[in-house]
Amino acid sequence: MGETSFAVGYSTVEDASANGDESNQLEFGVVQHIKDAGTELYLGVTLLEFEDTSAVQYEDATAVIAGTRIKF
């Protein structure tokens, strides 16, 4: 095998477009290096939330990305 890397990120934004708006974003990521094959496997997950003062109720969102990178 090879090295494993992790990443975590968080952001919050208030009053971006109007008073009372708030959004939150939480991200997780991992990369596994497979040294002998010159390959990397990666996975990322993002969780998103948004609220404002309107009567609209927004659903939270989850985004997932996964893939492989091969170096040659």
C-alpha cells in the first residue's frame, strides 16, 4: 500500500444575500495512494445546509465524489 491522506473542512456564512440567511458546509475527504500501481483512490463527502427568514423550507443536501487517478 501507500500513504493515506485525510481532509476535513467546515464553513459557515451568515447574511450573504439577506439578513437572516445562514449556510453551513461540512466536508470530508480521503485519498489512498497505492504506491506499486501508481494509483490513487479518492472519496469526498460534502454536507450542505441553508436557512433564511422566508417561509421556504430547504432540504439539506449531500454530495459524494469518488474516483481513481492512475499515473503513468
